[in-house]
Amino acid sequence: GAGVSQSPSNKVTEKGKDVELRCDPISGHTALYWYRQSLGQGLEFLIYFQGNSAPDKSGLPSDRFSAERTGGSVSTLTIQRTQQEDSAVYLCASSMYSQGSGETQYFGPGTRLLVL
Amino acid sequence: DAKTTQPNSMESNEEEPVHLPCNHSTISGTDYIHWYRQLPSQGPEYVIHGLTSNVNNRMASLAIAEDRKSSTLILHRATLRDAAVYYCILRDVETSGSRLTFGEGTQLTVNP
């Protein structure tokens, strides 16, 4: 079956512009995560959606970052007024939610964002 | 989240076993030990996880010390495709939710 897909695969933008990154999770997965990976910072958590619960936004670095998940499926991460330090690979992951040992997260290939 | 410590890099030869160590001396009783790896230009992928007992799957084995303060990911026969960054992650979903907290991981190089 299809895995997690993300679009675009690459995005180059000018400082100050807004960008939207899209994530299509695995069908049936109720949990969706956004992470980003930048040089010198490693992989860091941004935001987490689980079903109809309020999202965990505790990893968003500033109020320029927002995300939504429509219909419990597709998610969009929006970065307003982009800055050069926003340049990174943005990774989406999805999972079947389960308590206990921690469910397996399936990652997409990422969107490489370059802010000039 | 409890912290893990891994060597920055390791090397192996193709078709030889690889033992990737992870120290987690502050692990709590409810922390599960998870391993993910990230191949070049790809997102991370799950490898294996365990709590107390050793675990085996088609990709690897996980050996967990009796005191749980360390663990070892074992690749039984390394291939060139196993060259990746390997992350050892502790997860306590009761206290930290479902997010993964990545450290710097171990860069594994496999020589032909």
C-alpha cells in the first residue's frame, strides 16, 4: 500500500514569503506528526494530531508556524513570513494510535525547504 | 525524556555483524527502547523496540542489559543498504505522549 507522501519534495522561496507544505498520511492512521530536520539542530518535533483531540503544538518554534488537519486525513503545515533559519527538511509521519509501548511511526520522504 | 548516549560513528564490513550500542542510565521503568534509522535523503524508519526482554525481527535484534541501563542493536549481516544514521530513543507514552525525541544517533558506514 501507499506510504506517507509529502509535497512538494523541494521548495525554494524568498525570505518573507508564505509557504504551505502538504502531508498525505497512510490511510486509516489516526495520528499525524510534523518534524523538521536542519543542520546543527537534528530532528525536532513540531506538532502532533490525534483524531479529534486538540493538537499538541508544543514544538512549534514561533507563531509564524501553524498546521491543520482536515477531515482527519491530509495535513498542511504553513510557515508565514519565512526566514532563512526556516530552511530545513520538513518530515511528516503517521501512525495507528495505541497506548503502551508506543506505536510505530511511518515517515514520509520530507519536503526540503530553502529560504533565500 | 530520559537521555540516550550513542557513539557518533561506527564502521563495519559488508556481510559482518554490527553491534550498535546505546547507553540510557537514567531509563525509567516505563520507558520502552525504540530504534529508528535514517537512510540518506529519506525519512526515518522503524527498526525494532523492546522493554526488558531481547527482541528479534526480520531487520535486527535488540539486546537489552539486565539492568536496562544499556542496549545493543544487532545487525546480523550488514549490507551496503544498512549504511544509515541509527537512533536509539526512549519512549514513555504515559508521560511524554507519542512524539519521538531524536538524539544525534550513530552514523554507520558499511565498507564493501
